[in-house]
Amino acid sequence: MMRFWLATIVILLLVPFSYGQASEWATKAPMPTPRTENVAASIGNKIYVVGGFAENGQTLNTVEVYDVETNTWSIAAPLPVSLHHVGIATFNGKIYVVGGYLVGWVPTNRLYIYDPNTNSWAREKDMPTPRGALTVQFVDGMLYAVGGQSDRTLGTNEAYNPATDTWTAKAPMPTPREHLASGVADGKMYVIGGRQGSLITNMDVNEEYDPKLDGWTRKGPMPSKRGGIVGASVMGTIFIFGGEASSGTFPNNEQYFAANNTWKIRQPMPTSRHGLSAAMVGNQVFVIGGGRNPGLTVSNLNEVFLPREAIPALPPPGAPPPVQQPQQPVPAPIIPQPVPMPQPEPAPIPPQQPVAPPQQAQPAPPVAPAEPPGQAPPKEIQEPQQRPVPSPSPIIAEGSQVDFTMIAIGIAVVIGGVAFAVLRARRR
């Protein structure tokens, strides 16, 4: 009998701590070229990763292809020019790459279309407004290019019709932003997060664009304020990954439900990153590349998010869901990279090294992406920033952590079992 109760105690102690710990993430074959500020899009079972920065600050035209079925990488035809911070989307089996920055942080309005059947790029009609760090989506056969940065932060919204090779100006986004993300649900485009020129301006803004009405509506804010992020649309919901602040990069993975305007915090990425790319194959989201620390850092990481449920159960109408504290950015180690950061208008101004809050064990100076000598990004000087704080938006807490109710039950059963064993021993 004593052996029975000892075995029961061990099992009950293990159950609470194993409950809810199954990971929704897996690591896949790394990308051949480490980079950041790259973009990605999928066609069939293949993911195309385009452009970005190399570790030395070189702007890339490299295109690498990940085969989901074989977990291998190959090379595709390079971009006609080297670009970073571009917008990317797919339509009718082709990849559309628009805007971004040329070498020297020169904003461009070029539109390139890649055909995987011929492994070739074609240049189509230029976008009216040159800009980088924008977000793009196809909705009902039209490509919408929103936000970004030129000599200032933009709310510009321009639509491209592939059938006629023409661009049309649309209602501008109410809140100008760059380094933002977006997704599509129920025929509408949701533009989320971003910033306005520096890391201290990270935003939680969520604005819905309805192409049929050519109008915008403010929606529930993202749980955390983040820029340098990426989005992915999965069965009517939108996931927002990563980001950066001057104190570090984010592992955040937050899911927006357009159907009832609520957010859910999901399991964070295994590796915090910004300037990353994401592409969906089936219901899997592959999050590739990006920098582990603020500024010019790179990686070749390829991590896949495998949600246990494509659309988790929604809360009952009118029921206030519990609020969970968003993950904080992971402090970045100090990396001595003195990079000049001029203001975008007059003469260059050398940056000041920020001092991180005293409570952080490893304060990290913000570092901007570097170009070859004499070239600098059109960005404001970054200053120290407080850690992002959660918004009052309705949030559904992710059930991936330890269930403390189960722990309490387990402890109670253990105590009862020990008491029973003691009583049995005394009677003998």
C-alpha cells in the first residue's frame, strides 16, 4: 500500500507541471544568408525570402527559397536592385515587391513582380509615393500599400490594380506610421503597431481599412506597443510577431480576432527579434531572419509557429476576458557599434548614447542599421525608452503556462495521501 501511495504522489506532482507546457514552436533549417529587414512570401509549399541587410550593413538583392516539405533551402533569381524595408505580397501565384530603400537609404517607388514559373522579375508601374518601411496587402485583387517613411512618417494609402497596371490614391491612414504590420480578415485590412521615426514612439494602434467604403475605423489596440514587427493572417485572425525598443527586442506573439475585436496573447517566439519576416504555409507561420538586438543585428533563424488550434474559442458575447501582462522586451547585450545617425532634414547629427534604466542588468544602446560610409538612414535619434506597457484592450490569456489550480489540487491530494499512509502505519 505504501508503494502505491508513493507512486500516486509522484504522478500527481508531475501532472500540474506538465499541464499546458507543449510548445507551439519548432526550429527548422536555418536560412543560408543571415540578415535583417528582409521580407518573405509563400507560394505553395515554398517560402521566398527577399532582400534586407547583411551583417556588415550591405543592402542585399538575395532571394532564398525554403521548401517546407523537404526542410531545405535553394537560390532564386536575385532582385534587379538591392533593397531593404520593402513591402511584399502574393497574388495569382506571383510575388509583388514594392517600395523600400535603395543603397544609401534612398526611398524608392519601384514595383517588381516575380514569376516562379520563369524564375524572373519584371518591373511594373511605379508606385506614386517613394517610401520604405511600409506594409502591403492584397484585398479582392487590389494591392494596398499603406504607411511608411520618406523624409517623414506617412499615412499614405495607394492601391495598385494588376489588371490595368495602374495606381490610385485612397483614403490615408488616420495615424501615420512606419515599421508597422498588417493582416487581412473578412475583406478588410488591419494595420497594426509601428512607430513614428524613433524607438521611443512605438505604438499599439490598430486601424481597420474597408476598401469597399474607402474608410478607416479605429479598433482595439494591440496589447503591447511595438515597431519593427511582422504580421501573418491565419483563418480570419492576425498574428503579430517580434519588434524592438531601445531596451531590447520582443519575443511577443499576439493574436487579433477581427470577428469580435479582441486580442489573445500566444506563446512567445523562442528567439526575440525585430526586422523579421513571416510567411504562412497551411496553418503554419514561418518566422525567418531579423535582428536579435536593436539596430543592425542579423540572424538566419527559421522558427515555425504551430498553433494547437487555428482559431481558439472566442469568449462569450459581453464577457470580459482576463488580462495578461504582455511579455517585456528581452534586454540586449551591449554591442559597441558607433553609427552616425543624422536627422533627415539638415546636416547630420551624431547620436547620443542612451543610458538604460538602472534596474536593467544589461542596458543596451540603440544601434541603427548601418550602410557603407557616408550613407545613413533617414531616422531620428533614438532615445532611452520606458518598457512597453499593456493597453486596456480586451485580451484572452493563453493557456500555455502552468495551471495553478491543478497545482493546488495536486498538493491537496498529496497531503491527503501522506496523512492516510501515516494513519495506516500507526494502526499496524
